[in-house]
Amino acid sequence: MANLKTSKTSVNVGVDVGKFNLDVYIHEKDIYLREENTPDGIKKIIKRLSYYAVERIAMEATGRYEFALAEACYLRGLPVVIAKPISVRRYAGAIDQLAKTDKIDAQVIAEYAAIIKPKVTPKKSKNLIIIKDLLARRRQIMHMRTQELNRMKIMGKAFETSCNRMIKMFDKEIERMETKLQKHVDEQADWSERQKILLSAPGVGKTLVYSILADLPEVGTLTNNQISKLVGVAPLNRDSGKTRGKRRIIGGRANIRTTLYMATLSATLCNPVIRSFYLKLKANGKHSKVAITACMRKFITILNSMIRGNNEWCIN
């Protein structure tokens, strides 16, 4: 490795991230290497890549295991792409790459970076990562609480005390998560004005605000049609020839969509614009789920326009 000469050739790098190992493939040089997913292993990878002009270092989002490598790359000023696993799998299917090993996965990711040229992922502050983790943990606890409520209905009186005990425990843990969330959100100074704007809309609570600001940073910078597609509440065409299929929502950011759904249910009761729109759809014979989805789209586009125009809630 010491004999390698510095090359100015632009390269795209694919990394298959595992709990214990990092499989690295340099696409333009046809070089493969494997290092441990440890600080020492990451240092060796960064040193090897320093011999090239790196266009992208692409890796799939694993939830946690890619964090250390991504952080090290950001510190060295290297362009990082955190790719959606489904995007890489679809690319692999398009090129008929059905075999799957760690080395092959690294090669596919590197080729995906070179051919598709996905956008570089902006670096997130440590505080923002903590906020996203706290939101994820809150969702997990809420899910467990809902499960316990369902069990209480099924199990009956004999287990009601036990279920209630668990529900109270989850309530306390949710409260702790929300206290921590507020602390870290207060440290995110650039969110202050947007928080105020979003909270001015009837039906918007802190959970939706935190989710939008953490998981939908594009809010206020996109058109209403773009933001609704990004969330996954825009009905998409399914037409072919003379066939006109039903418009359906697909894709988007599931975490935002789930939180938005709950907020929209509340908005149909307390937000005059959303309530009026919902009742109009129902009066026209729309199914409840279709009406709620339409309201979700209207709600997120209203919030997007508020942020874009820097205006608090106002009914003209």
C-alpha cells in the first residue's frame, strides 16, 4: 500500500456495511478490500481512498452501522451518499445481478454510485442525529403501548391490572423521551422560527413538528406537489394504453406519513380548513380513508406554504 502512487482519477466507491466488516469496492479501479468495522479499519479505508479523487462514497442505510464510517468521511471532506437499500436492490435487478455476497453487494453499490450518480447526503449534526433517534424510540414505545392496549381488550378482566401496569410504564417512558426531545430541539437554534410557524396551525402538535423538521428538512423549499410526493401522499397515475387505473399513493417517507396521519385525524376535528375539506369529501361519497389521505395532502401542502412564505396560520 505504501508503494501506491497518488492518482487524480475520479472514482466512485461502494461500501457494503456490516456489523463487523466493511467491504469496499473502487469502481473505476476494480479494487476490492475488506476491513473491520472499527476505528482502525475505517482509518485504513480512508488512507486507501486518499490516493484518489473520490466523487462519491456510497453505502446503504443500515440504521446505525454506517454512522462511524460516514462520520469519518465527512471529517475528511469526502462526499458521502447514504442510499436507500430498495434503490440499490432495484438497480441490481435492472442489471440482472441476482447473486448476493458482501463483495458483489459492494460492487453493485459502487456501480450504482457511478451510473446513477445519486445526490450526496448532507452531514447531520450530532444533535440532529440524537433527535431522530429519540423520535424513533418514541415511535417504538408508542407501538408497544398500542399492543398492550389491544392485549387488554383480548385478554379481558383477568389481565387488566397487568396490562394497565405496563401501559403506565410506557406512559412514563414516553414522557421521558419527550422531555429529552424538547431539550435537544431547544439546542437546534435554526428550528426556532419554523417551530413557531408550524405550531400556529390547529391540529399540529410537537411530535409532528419535530418529525417534519428532523425527517423532512426540504419543507418550505419545494413546491406543494413535490412535498406531497416526498411524503408519499400524492396520488400517482397508473395508466397504460386505454386502461386508466386507480390513482394510488406509493413510496415516500413512512415515518412522516404515519405522524401526519395522526395529526390529520386531529385536524379534521379542530382545524376549520381541514374539517371543512373532509366533510365536503365525505358528502361527495368518498371513502373515509380516501378522504383522510386527501386531507393529509392538503395539510402538508398548507404547512409547506406557511414555511415557504414565513407566515403563521391565518384563514383569509
